[in-house]
Amino acid sequence: MAELLQGKPVSDEIARNIESRVAALHELGVCPTLALVRVGDRPDDVAYERAVIKQAEALGVRTHQVTLAAGAAEDQVVRFIKAINADVDIHGCLLFRPLPPHLDEERVCNALAATKDVDGITSASLARVFIGSGLGFPPSTADACLKVLDYYGVPLEGARVVVVGRSLVVGRPLAMMLLARHATVTLCHSRTSDVAAVTREADVAVFASGRPKHFGAEYVRPGQVIVDVGINFDAAGVMCGDVDDAAVEPIVRAITPVPGGVGTVTTAMTLLHTVEAAEVAAREQMDIAIERLM
Amino acid sequence: MAELLQGKPVSDEIARNIESRVAALHELGVCPTLALVRVGDRPDDVAYERAVIKQAEALGVRTHQVTLAAGAAEDQVVRFIKAINADVDIHGCLLFRPLPPHLDEERVCNALAATKDVDGITSASLARVFIGSGLGFPPSTADACLKVLDYYGVPLEGARVVVVGRSLVVGRPLAMMLLARHATVTLCHSRTSDVAAVTREADVAVFASGRPKHFGAEYVRPGQVIVDVGINFDAAGVMCGDVDDAAVEPIVRAITPVPGGVGTVTTAMTLLHTVEAAEVAAREQMDIAIERLM
């Protein structure tokens, strides 16, 4: 039976890291603060927001809620995001997506300053992931996948890693991050002719295509590490991943469970990015203060 | 023996396309113009510059040479590029690289306006390739590879394409462009443990790692299409690609020769991008003029 790569010990380790860095920031009089921007009242946004606030509070990260009506005009949403950019007491911003369909998501996302883009939604952040330089943060889910693999000591350099799914939230940025770690990376997607043949070649296979329990025994082989990024609900309303775990677990070496895997680590990554953004801002403030003294 | 996928008929086709579009622009009183920025006098830069000027002139594209001393200060180079940005009569800019080592290449490149970045050297252009939206143009060499494959009718959708080399000039952007064409893409590089095993799996293998005649018979199999992006010189000073063509040609279905392959198409792509940039600028000028009339 596969080893289950639980997310809890990973997010616990990140939480300890956050706590000690938050303590240092508090001593400087800085309270790392994350703005949560929600347009409308979609139940899953509200539930996710509640979970982020709870975890942030437990770690000493302040949250600042901005809630707009589902019918809010695009210029209004952009104005609120620009106010967050201008507010020196806010270090990061999490925008709940998808936005209502009348809003141009790309325009709204790109209104956010890259330095506060702790979930990698701006073109600048994505460019940084692709190019390897610039401002911003990687998407938290992609970063969470990497953190889980690192925590469990899965070697990436020279490994063959196959990523199924090419979204800008996980697949494409994760492929670039794995490449930067010197993995040999293959991107599969809905037009790939024989996905199973490709994923069976992998040392590490990442499933991030949002198809509930779609990937069964034929997609894997013994010895593999499987990362299941899917967060879906089956016909009975029970949360499940992209992988048919009952079929896959008897075969592979290790797999991240759903729930309890990558998803558990994503919020911790957003908070870690917020702390990093607060540290950068605090350093800049100190540099300005020192310059004034001299 | 492999079919040789010659670049000449591809660049001829692009040239015809450019000529008819240049004629239309001339009728509007617009002369598409490409600035050539060279810092220092490296012989290969000078030779490439001469080739670009010759091809541009033949197609009715004007060139504008900016030549700076090898020791030019970074701020001076940046000032010249900003002057190009501000000049409405210049539509594209080609910067010869690598720059002398005292210059911060990333800063100099990013001084260029994305709308005039006809060789994909700015972060904005690369972000567009990665994200699929925004301003700028793909790197001309990567675009040339795609044009050659299209000209010879090589199917990409669902095909397994392996790219060897992860530079920002070819490998990484080309991988993203192939992905956008629905290929299943694998990126190999110097840390890949068994490159030959990976490239043998490909329907189309692209070699872009800059190692003269490095890839021999063991890297290929019958039926494959090989794209050789390398422009190297062997011990005898003769131009050669990354592929050992004497070993590979008897095995594969088709291969781009060096010289006479992808390299032949690159300059044509830069000129095509320049014409596209001039068309966009002309449309904007017309929109402004129409607005003033109303």
C-alpha cells in the first residue's frame, strides 16, 4: 500500500516558520496583514475565507476583509484593489476566484501590485515563475505541491515529472518551478493522445486537471510518487481528488491524499508569502529610515 | 535518407507575406522601420546586422542603426532604447546580444517597450508567451521553429514534442508555444539523466542546447521529425548544428539542416514582427485621427 503524504505535518512545519518570523516582525512593530477580497457570496468562497481567517489569526497574521456585492462594477473592484496597493499596512492580497462573469478577471487581477500578489494571480508573478526573475509570488497551490515533495524528500533533480493539466493556477507554473529544480518536465492536457502512457513513464506524476477520480490504475506503475491536486466532489457530495485512490494506492509508492494533502498546505503558503512580503516591506521602511538619519 | 526541411521556401513565403503587407503600409504613408541596436563591434553581430539590413531593404522595411561603443555606460544604452520607444517612426527594435559583460542585460532589455520588442527579449513578451495574453512578440528563433514545422505540415496537436534546452531565447518559450498548439511537451536540459531515452519517445524532437554535433544516432528513431536549432562552428570552423547529421539523417523521417534550416527563417520572423508592429501602430494612429474628425 502507498505511503500517504499527509499535508498536516507540512503545514505544521510552515506554521512554525511563520510564527517565528511573525514574532520578529511584531518586535519591529510590523503586523503582517493579508487583505481578503471577495466579490459576491459564493458558499465555497465564504467557507475558504473563514478557513484562511482562522489559520491567519492562529499564526498572528492580521486579515482585512473587503467584501463587495456580486454585481459590483469592475471599476469599483479595481479601485478597492488599488487602495490595497496604496495601503502600507497591508502586505498581501488574496482575491477569491472565479470572479462573477461580468468582470474581466485578467484586468482585475493585474490591478494588484506584484509585491502584494501572494497567490500569484498577476502577469508579473507568472512572468517571474517563467523567467526566474522579477517581482511577485508563485501561485500558492503550485508552491504547496513543491513544499510537500520537499518535505517528504522526493528527489526532483534529474527526475522525470509529468504534470497533467496546464492551468495558470497549477499546471503551467508548477512545470516551470519543477524545471527550475532541474526536473525533466512533461506537460499533458486534454489534447494529449495517450495520457496514461505518458504518466506511467514518470517518477513523479502530478494530477491537476479537475476531473473527479478520473485517473485510475492504468495511469500509474509501482515505485511512483503521485501528487493529487484535485479538489472535487463526487456524485454523493464527498470531497475527492483527480485520482481514483482506491485503484491507485495499491500500486504506487506514495500519494498525497484528498482531503488532507496538497489542499491542506495551500493556505499556509499564502500566509508564508504574506510574511515574506511584510519582511520585504519592513526592510524597505528601515532602509528609508536609515537614509534619513544619515 | 531523411527529407531535408529547408528554411529557404519558408522564408520565401514569409517574404511574400511581408512584401504585400509593406505595400499596403506604404500606401498609408507608413514605412515599417526596425532599429538595430549594437553595442561594440563583435564580428558576428556586425555580420548578422549586415544580413538583416540586406533582407530588410529587399522587402521594403527601413532600418535605423544605433551603434554604441563597447564600453558604453548602461544609462546611455537605456537612454537610446527609450528614445526608440518614443520615436513614432520606429516600429521594432533588435538588440544584438550578448551585451558586453559590464551591462545588466535584463535591465537593458526591459527598457524596451513591449510593443516594439520584435525579438521577444522583454519580460512582458516572455510573459505573453507563458500566459497567452498581453503585449509583445515571441523570440524570433522560437517562432521560426514553429513556422518551419507548420510550412512542412508537421502535425503538433496531440504530438509528443521533446525540446532539449531551456533557454529563454528558444527552449522555454518554444515549449509554451508548442503547448498552446496542443502538443504534449517535454523539456530536457543538462541535468536530465538520460536525454536519449526521452528524445527517442518524441514524434518531434527539437535540439536547442548549443553543443556542436552532440546529438547522434542514439537520440533518435525512425519516423521522427528533427528540428536542429544549433548554430555552432566545429573544430574546422565550419558551421554546424547541435545534431550529428551524418549519423541522424539515415534514421529519421525529416530534419532541418544547418546551415539552411531554422536560422534562415529567424530574420524573416523579426521582419514579420516589425511589420505587425507597424500595422498596430498605423491602426492606432488612424483611430486617433478618426476620433479627432468626429
